[in-house]
Amino acid sequence: MKRFTKLFLSGASVALMAQAANAQQALPQQTDSYFVSAQQELFSKLAEQPNTGRAKNVILFVLDGFSIPTLTAARIYEGQSRGVDGESNVLSFEKLLPYVALSKTYTHDSQVADSAPTATAMTTGVKSLNGTIGVTQKVTLENCASQKGAEAESIFELAEKAGLSTGIISTARITHATPAAAYAHTAFRDWESDATLSEEAKQNGCKDIAAQLIDWSAGNGFEVVLGGGRSNFLPESAADPEAADKTGARKDGRNLVDEWKAKYNDGAYVWNKTEFDAVDAEKTEHLFGLFERSHMQYEADRAKDKGGEPSLAEMTGKAIDVLSKNKEGFVLMVEAGRIDHAHHAGNAARALADTVAAAQALQVAYDKVNPQETLIVLTADHSHTMTINGYPKRNNPILGIAGTGDDKKPYTTLSYANGPGAKLDEPRPDLTNVDTTDLDFLQPALVPLGESETHGGDDVAIFAAGPWAHLFRGVVEQNLIYHVMAYASQLPSRVKAETTGAVK
Amino acid sequence: MQRRDLLKLLSFGTGALMFPGTSANAAVPVLKFRELYVRGDELSDLTKSLDGKIVQMTGYMAPPLKPEVRFFVLTKLPMSVCPFCESEAQWPDDLVVAYCDDPIDVVRYTDLIDVEGKLELGFWKDPETQFVSLIRITGATYVKR
């Protein structure tokens, strides 16, 4: 009844506002299409009510490298791909996640972040050092001994202790920085398998990230793990199932896939799309999928993968089917990990295609949960240096030409401040007659950094919906994301209650 | 003057004509990286139909394994090791090996090049370098864009 009253009141508020709008008939722009559209948006916002219930579920979407220009360009790209107006197009999360804030991504030691401490900020609530995961500012980079006493507990560890289900999904290696921040504690993000551990790390007993995932002791472990990075879980003696001439990367002889299978006899391990599609979520309590030796394919290349890979949306849907069987709820991270990689390559087309795939995954997630009891957050870990140049006409292809420079050469709408797209000690290329919309085209860059375009230091967006999502407003520190997720789900107090037997 | 130098000069005069989907020589079919395979390592009908024929491919010259070699690896995107996304060199699956008649002049790995030569398909291990390839361009000449 209380909810009905709220709805009734909000309906009355809208009616009052509509009357107020009618009173503005004298405005000459009253019937202008833009005016009317924005006025309707106003009414919609007036009807919104903050949700102060407890979040049963938390879903954190991390779009790696999803800068604000990437948001704008992806919106236009997606619209133009469907043959509709790109500039006014709306991506799923723009429509479904109404609360927005700006996130300050600097880290404890750096003006411009990498994905390790930024993911840590979101999963543990602290800012830390570039290159480190799941540890506080007390740690020293690449120093295993300094890890002791510096570990930070993640919201996934809290959730497992409180009896919730947990899941991590990434199109990158599942041992890569962002998903690793859900379970790993390491002084160096590159310690993904034992083959990359330093001597000091081995001597001081630090575990590689893949081993930390399999040995994770929180609750009954992740119910869902889906991503790339298979070679970090297989020994050198094991042939890869997708590439017979390739083997695992591990030197310690451990076959972590076999260990996982032995640990979860109620689980399913899959490495290709056929096996993934065959998984019955109703009957599967634990799901482990490793679809590539390294990162999964870019969305633009996925259809040509030898073994076949599910899309990010398909992985998200299956994960929620498995996780939502737990009445206590679940915490899930979904990482679109390769937006970042395409930007590093200076290849905007693939970055935008992967962003669109993430928007599709968000839609799937939203449709599968009760939005009233699920806090959904979508954000980036850090920015990139891609910019949107002036002044292309409305509906100009977003991957097209924006204008002509003083050197009489065309320039593209999208370009990078640095990266592989720059010439070394040569004038910039003449793009006359070049198809800049080609999937493989590398956008021009100013500073030649052939190996990799860099991250950017500008703020990124946070989108949110569900319980306590309204706390995401204004310009906030990135590590606030953890605190809102923890507050909305009340996980810290639920863990305490569990230890006294009050829960479960 | 070596053949590749001649091509460079020719390219200078016709540079404006060099763009994806075309060749300096209109009779030479252009083969794109994404047209090489149907799925995985299954060659496309287009690729198979061009076996033994002169083709043009556009891509990037990966840094050569050592100086004074007569071959290089042609890649779809610049061959790089990203400090934040890779902890090891990751060779792409769709690389093409170009064999030249003369020692190569190295082109920076971020500069696009157009490569022309005879397409050869099938598993082959270079007896000198032990380098394994599935798709090769032999008698290759190349021009930087």
C-alpha cells in the first residue's frame, strides 16, 4: 500500500508539472521538438523515487578504458550501425541507470592510473599503488614481502562469507587486473602464473594470481568464473584444447583446471561456446569457463574464433541464471576488458564495438533481475586519450573525416593524443581516399608510442540504478563505489551476523 | 636499383591512389587479413582461389627477429607488447610471412606497408630459421604508405 501511495503521489506531481508546463504556452519554443523532448525528460526525472531498500544483489559492470569520449562515440556508432540517428541515440545503460556521477581515478602514487589499483578501489574501498591488486597503500610494488599485513578484503570475499553467491566475468584473462581484484592480493599484477613470479616472490611464499583463484578460501568459492587466460591454469606439459601446438604456461606442474573439477563435483568446466550453451544453469552450482589461452576475442572478431566463444551478453545471462538461485542474493562483476586493449592499439572501431557489446550485456542483466532489489553499477576503471574532434556535420560517420587541417590534409573525428597511429619524425599521413571507417584502421595520434597508446587521467562516469544508487551523484572518489555497494547490500554487518548464527 | 626501391618510387608518384581495396597495379587482387580465414585456421575460398597467384596485402612489418634477414612477419595491427595488457609476447593467429629476394629494409612496425608477391599456402618450416608459417608471400616487394 505504501508503494501504491508513492506511485500515486509521484503521478500527482507529474500532473502538477504538466499543468505548470501548460501555463508556459506563451513561450515561442513551446512546440519545438527538442523543447518537448527535454520537458518529457524532466517529468520522467520528477517521477523518480530514491530506492532505500537493501540490495539483495549487486552487479558491477567495469568497462575497462571506457572514457567519456568512448561513451559518446559508442552511442553514435551504435545508432549509425542500426541506421538511426547516432547523436541522439541512447545506449542501454544511459536509459536504465539514471543516477550518474564522475569518478576521480588517480591512485595513491599516480596521476594516471592502471587497471590494478582502480579495480582494487572498487572492490575493496581503498586507493593503492599502480601495478598492485587487493592490497593497501602499505605495499611496495613487486615486493612480495611487503604484501603481508597489506591485504584488503574485497566485497566478493564479504559476500561469500555472508552466504551470497559470487561471480566474475571478463573478456580479458580472468587473471587480469580487473577480475583479479575480486579475489587476489598481490604486489604485482603481472604475477598471473607461477612462470612470471619473481625469485623474491617465490622465496617469500607469494602465490600467482591463477593459483589464488583456484585456492580462494572465501565461502564455497565463486559460483561463476568466465573469461580468458586458460594458459595460466594449465601446466607446460598439457596441450591446449583449442591450439594443439600450444601448451599451458605453468612451470609448477599444477593443472588448476583439474584441481577445480576435483573441488566442485557439482560444477561444469567449459572452454568453447558449444559446451557453454549446453550448460543447464538450473542443475549447475559452479561454472568455470576459460575460452582462450589469453584474452578472449574482440567482439568484432568473435565469430571467427576457432573454438567459438560466447558473447559478453551471453555470459552475463548464464551467470545470473546460476547465481540467482541463491535466495540470499549474489555479487557479480562483469568486465568488458578489451575496450582498453583496442584503445591501446589505437583502433577505435574495435573499442566501440566492444562498448556496444557491454551495453547489450547490461540490458540482459537488467532484464534478468528485479531492479528494485538489485544495485547495478556501470563504470570505467580509467580513461584513454581518444578525443572527438570538431566539426563534423550531424550524422557524419563517427569513424569518418571531420575536416581539413592547415596542411590541406583531412583529419578524422576520432584521434588519439598518443599511440601507434603517429608517424615517427614524419609529417602526418594524407588520409585522402583512405577508408578511415575500416575495422583495422588506426586513428591518427600525435605522440608516437608504437607499443601502446596510454591511459588517460580524466574522470570517468559512474552509472547506477537500484537500492541506494542515488548516492552516486556529483564528483566522487573512485573508491566510493565499494562503500556504496557495501552499504546498499549491508554485507559487512551480514558477515558479522553470520558468525553469530543469525543468518542462514 | 632494387625492385622494392623501384616500387617505392612508383608509389611516390601514385601515392594518392594507394588506399584499402586497391592495388598500385589494378590487375593484382587485394587480399585483406580478415578475408584470410572463414573461422579459426580454416582458409576462406577467396584465399584458396588465390594460391600461387600474385596478390597484394596491406599490414605492418613486425620487428624482424634479427638484422639482415630476407623475410618479415606481416601483421594486421602493429605487433606490440602492451605494458598494461600483456605480460608476454602474444603472436596473433592471422600473421603472414613475406619472403623477399633481398635482405629487407626495416620499416617501423607502426607504418602501414603494401606488400605484393606470390601467395603460398600450407604448413612450411623454414629450414634456416625453423620459423613455421601457414600463409606466405614469396618474391615479396613492399612500399610504405
